[in-house]
Amino acid sequence: MKILILTFYFPPDFCAGSFRSSALVESLQQKIANDDSIEVIAAMPNRYQSKRDDALTYEQSPNLTIHRIPMPDHKSGIVDQILAFWEYWKGVNRLTKNQHYDLIYATSSRLFTGFLGAKIAKNRQISLYLDIRDILSDTIRDVFKNKLIRFFLLPIIKQIEKYTIRSATHLNLVSEGFSDTFAYFKGKTTFFTNGIDDTFLENDFTEKPENSIPIITYAGNIGEGQGLEKIIPEVAKRLEDKYIFNVIGDGGTKQRLVDKLTDLKVNNVKLISTVSRSELIQYYYQSDFLFLHLNDYQAFEKVLPSKIFEYGATYKPIIAGVNGYAREFLQTYLSDSLIFQPCNIDEFIHVLENFESQNICREQFTRRFNRKNIMDKMAESILELSTLEQKHH
């Protein structure tokens, strides 16, 4: 049996998609037979030069082959993303030409890796296990400012999305908030979410930091989806001398955040470039609160940010500006969270100033959402599909 795995992000790339894919591959490696094999085709890391320097275009081990396709420089703009994906598309088609596979697994945050998997699966008449981490049509509808682009692009994207989903034999959605969007899918659907990596489970975060001024930390992407420039500068300005904010990460709207902080002459926000996981854990140790925010667009009411799992493992109070499914999830599994309406500055300050310290217990949460356990179950469902495919042929 040979499984093809299409994932744009893979280690040493540093993002949620990369962590998810590597955990799945590790689990599959442990479960497949000695004469089975896995072929991973990913993109070469293209956002952080240090990660690119660490990556090899080809790696081979007994039951695993990894290809990383070289990418043009990438600054997260729409044109950059199209060019990067075009390189990936060409590279995947070149590497898979004349190759035999029994099953294709494709994981997609921006739809097109899934679409590529669908095209190859249709051509080979083999099963496609599709893992959907985001809904591109929703993002374009709500986030794109240019009405003309939206008008022409949205119908095309919706057609590609439907073709991709209907091509799948098995559909996995990382958020149950996506269910209604893909209700037309008639095959088997699962909800294997993101999860908590061992790196966070191995650390004890229960000891409270001794800060003279409490520290609120945000770590992650700084993009349109997070809308940090709409909330952090004004909140920080109003809480000057009371709180320090750490903002760790990079992304397409970081300059907007910088400009707003400069305009308001904010002096209690520290901007920190992307750091390694070991450094990130140190920042978490030193923090009194961890901050999460999704922009006030309808599209983001369906998503479940991967950061929730990481934050939840730290036993730190979480301040979250979220709506929809993410809010429901926090209320169900992390009920000690401080939740406010996205972009609502007054409500953010209200929940923070009315916070009462308490003993936080999250053992059930960390057990339930242990990444290894989730990926083990997902790997089993992939191999189950592969066995059915082999019987069918």
C-alpha cells in the first residue's frame, strides 16, 4: 500500500498545518505494515529564512519519502500566495507522474491543496481523504475589500470548493462549525480537531509569575483574520501602567498594528518576532493572561483556532475576542475563559477588570485534546479507508 500525502506546510515549517501534518505522518508510520509506504509532498518553507535553511528538498527513510518543492519568496499577499501555489501545483504533478498510489490524503487551509488532491484522485480513480482546515469562499466573501474581485472570484471559488468536497471519499473538518457549509457532502464525515502537542503537555505552567505589572501575551499570526490592530492599540493605551502586552509573531497586517501603536503613542506593547517553541514556552511561563482574537467577520464564526489548544494546556487565563463556534467551544471545554465580542474595546476592559483569580483545572481538556491521541484515531480512519479501497480493487 502506498499513501500520497499532500500538505503545503510540513516541518521544519512553523505553523499549525505543519504541526498537524507531521503528527499524522508519525502516527501513520507506526501503524502501516513494513512493505507499505508514505510519500509526503510539501512546499519548502518560504516565510522564514531560518526554516528554509534547515529544510531538505528530499528525504528518504524506510517507509517514508518527503519531497519539498522550492518556493518563490512569500510575503502573504494574494499574488504571492497564487505564485507559490502554482509552483507547488507544478511540482506535485511532476513528482506524481507515472506513480502508483492506493490513497490520497490532502489537507487544505486555502482549498487548493485539496483541489489538487481531488484532481489526482479523480484521474487515478482512487479514494481521497480530505482534511479541511478553513473555508476559502467565506474568507473571500467577508475579507476581500475589492468588490469587483469578489464578484468575479467568488462564484469560481465556490465551484472549485464543491468539486473538491464532492470528490472526497472521506471528509474531515477541524471545526464542527464547518458542518452546515458542507451539509451536501454524502460520504463519511469526521471531526478530528487540532490538538495539544507533547511540548506543551510536558511543561508545568501552574506556578504563577511574579510580575509587578501583569503581562498579557498574544502569540500567532498577525493577519486579517486576527484583526489585532482593531483591538490591541486602544486597549493597551487605556490600560497604560496597568498591563504590558506581548505580541509574538508576524503576518500580512503587522504594519497596520505598528502604525496604530505609533499613532496612539502606545508604550506598553512589545512586538516580538516569531520565536522557537522552547522560547515561546518561556514567554507563556512569564505571562499572566493569554490573548486570542478573531476579526469581526462572519467567516470567522465557524472556525476553531488551533491556538486555543496550545493556550488551554498552559493553565493560564485566556482572554478571547471570539464569536460563533469558537465561543461555544471555549464555553464548553475552557469555561474559565474571559470572552468578549470581537473588536469590542470596552467589553475587553470590562472582562479583564472584573477577573477574579481562581484555581484552573484543565486535566480533562488536556486528556481529551492530546494531539497524539487525535492523530492516532485519524490515522486509523485513513488506514480503514485504504483497506476498503484495496478490497474494492
